[in-house]
Amino acid sequence: MTTRPGATGGQASGEPIPLVIAPMRSRDLRSVLAIERAVFPRPWSHRLFADELAQRATRLYRTAWVGRKVVAFGGVMFIEDDAHVNTIAVDPAWHGCQIGTAVLADLVMGSLARGAHRLSLEVRVGNEPALALYRRFGMAPVGVRPNYYPETGDDALVMVVEGIDEPAYAERLGAIGDEVAERVVVDARS
């Protein structure tokens, strides 16, 4: 049984949430798609995720688990020294628990292992929680993609952070990791 935030168990007593972050597998897609549908107005399909997972040389997809439940996921595409975040989502029942921060930190670490120098993404202009998360990771807007989200007509901000492979960014990641550790204990697996 998975303990949810605020329910009885470790989280209610103030203990950090035990989170396992591991490579996304095809067998995870049912749970991933449930989160995808709960979070995004235009969710990705099973086929799209399967196609992304097949591109191992240029993609990195991770799932986050609490017990036997997938609670979040994220994915990155690599183009030269740029790591582009294709997707990141947290089950709404687990919002506010630092799980998105832990997943993004894991994606950054995986990107560094693949030689990335820069991290980029698009985010819906009005998505304040996501914008706050990305700013925490040093990302700043560099442009706007008008009407990027066809289902709503919303614009997307293009956000970038350069130098993720430099010592100053390692310090930033360390500080983020220290903050996350108060709420989440991460076991990152290959």
C-alpha cells in the first residue's frame, strides 16, 4: 500500500517520502499515461511514449515511484550539448511534495552524464508552479512561441539555463538537493 501525503504513515509524521527514480520502461506506460491525462489538456499517446523510449541514444526518460506507485515522470531529448526537457509531470495527489524538483534534478544529472552544457524547455505562460520550479533551476525566458498549445491557444515561454556543467551550477544543484532532502529521500537507479 502506498502512503499518500497527509495520510497515515511516514509522510504524516514529518518523515521524508522515500522516492525511487528509475529508467522508464514500457511496462510503466499505463501509470505514466494516467498521470499524463490528469495533468495535460492534450496528453501524449501510448504510441508517442513508446516511440520516445525506443530512441535510447538521444532520449532519457525516468519514472518516480513511491512504493509500488508511479507518482511522476520526466523525459529529456539530447541535441548536441543541449538537453531539452520534453515532458515532466507529477500525479496531482503528490503535488507540493518536492517530487517534481527531485525528478528535474535527476534529469539534470542524467543530462550531465551525457555531456550536456545547456538545459532548455517550453512551458505554458500561465503555469506558475512550473515556472517557479524552472526558475529555481536557474532557467530564464529567452523567447515566446505564440499559440504553442493548440488546445487552448496559450503561448509557451522558451526557457534556458547555460553552463549546467560548471561548478557554480553544481553548487545550485547541491543546494536544491539539500532542500529536497527535507521532504524526499531519493534513490536514483540506473
